[in-house]
Amino acid sequence: MVQDKELSIPKPKSNQAKLLWVVKLVVTALVLSYIYRTFRNEQKGIGDIGSVFGTIWSVQNAPVFAVMLLLVPINWALESLKWQKLISRIIPLSFRDAMRGTLTGLAVGVAVPAQLGDTLGRVAALKSDRRLEAIGAALISNGIQFYVSVLAGSCGWIYLNDQLAIPETARSVVNCILIAIVFLGPALLPFRKQIDKWEPSRPIFVKIKGYLNVIGSYTPSELATGTGYGLLRYFVFLSQFVLALSLFDFQVSVLQLAACVTLIFLAKTLIPAINVLGDLGLREFTALVVFAPFKLPAEQIIAATFLIWILNVVGPILVGIFLVWKYKWKKSR
């Protein structure tokens, strides 16, 4: 069994406590820097976007804003339920602790590029000496959401492919990538069992196997349940984005709006390293590209993406940072 340390109230002068304090400080600084850079990058168009926001703050739009706000906790609750289901293979976890781990992972994920930060945050939030065994569960959780996003994005790509003004070479590359991921995903599932049969000789690989063992232990039912939560979460996020776009009365059908949003999510999924440079910038750039055929006002598109970012990222990240500062360490008994 992989042994680790347990989260609890530490001894004030322990080296672990001092190290954890430094880690918390670095993560907090990186997160706040990310938020600051993002808002600063918006300054070029802040005047236009500010005036655009002024046009949608009205009593008539109050129900739409209310639904969008309601969908924020539902979005993260579904992700937490998915995490709770998958981690139960290792340790029982309450919904409250699952939500805490999810938001912590979100905060740390901003500080560390790709999915590494999210995995580290979730694993570190667990109150168990089997914490490191949860790495495999975190990888499966992120993998499910990745595949759902690619699958939905592929549908949007097929629907809008001919309308997008992109080079044929780039179009062919995207086609190949999507086909490979969509078909290889299910094909690789049976190979999960090979992890159990792997018998490494080197100590480092023995440890890695201990972290990943859980991947091969999931039943089809458990993976289906996790995928169901992932699909519901994607639909919630998609609905929220479409609602934000609907505030501007675009002369575009709901289906076309939804297809455009799936492509925005697809770009965000396939280029995760851009997180470190600013998640919002990637969303805005992609949104302008996919909405270009409809000749919609750029400032309104940017305003909608900015609104979604504020609702779904800034608030939960700040909660995650608060939770990061609450975690403390002590040695296992």
C-alpha cells in the first residue's frame, strides 16, 4: 500500500508545516496573478465591453442571470459527484469533502498548467494515508471530461466545418485528431486491465503502479456512471454559455450557438497548456473564430465569454484558495 501523510492540524514548528505554508503562498500568488493578468488583458476593450454589459443589465434579463447563477453550483456539484463516485474505489468520501477537493483542484489547476494542478489539488485535499493511490482516480475523472468535450466538440465541428474560415491543412489535421481520439478512447478501455498484470522491477515503477492500480479496477457500471455525470456537467456548462449569448439577441439559432460553444470548449480541451497564459484569452480567440461566419459584434462575443469566465472560474477559484489555506498536515499515526 502506498503510504502518505494525513491532513490534520499540524505541529506549529514542523518542517512539513513550514513547507506547506510556502506552497500555499506560491499557489495563492500564482492564482491572484492569473486573475490580475486576465483582467488587465481585458483593458484594451474594457470600454466597449463595459457599455455592452450595460445594455444587458435589465429587469427583463433578470431570469436569465438567475438561471446562469444557479447553474454555477450545479456545474461544480456534478463534477464533485463524479469525483466522489470514482474515488470511492479507494476511500469513502462525503459529498462535502468531494466538493472541497474539486474546488481545491480548480485553484491549484490555475497555478500549474494542464491537468497536473487539478490532480495535485484533489489528491492533496484527501484526508487519508492512501492519498497517492487516488492519482489514478483523478486521471480517470479528467479523462472522462476530456473525452466528453472532444465527443461533443466533434459534433459541433461536423455541423460547422464547412462554414469556418480556416486553411484546408489545419482542417485536415483537426479531422485526424478528432477521429483518433473518438475511436481510440473506447478501444483503449480494455487495456486498463494490463496495469494489474504489470510487474515492474525498479522501485520507481513499483510506486507508479501503486498510484495507477485503481484505473484497472473500475467496473463498466462505475465508468458509465462517471461518464453520465460528465455528460450532465457538460450540458450544464453548454446551457450556461448559450444563455449568456442569448442575452444579446443574436439572429442565430440555438443549435448554431450551441455548436459554436462546443468548438470553444474543444479548443480549450485540446490546448490545455494555454491555461498558464490565460484561459480567457483562448476562449475569446476561439469564440471570435467560430462566430466569424455569422458576422456578430466582436465586443458582444467577448463580453459573453468574459461573463462566463467570471461566473464559473473567478468565484470558485477564490473559494478554492480559501480551502487551500485551511488544509494542514501532520504525520500519520
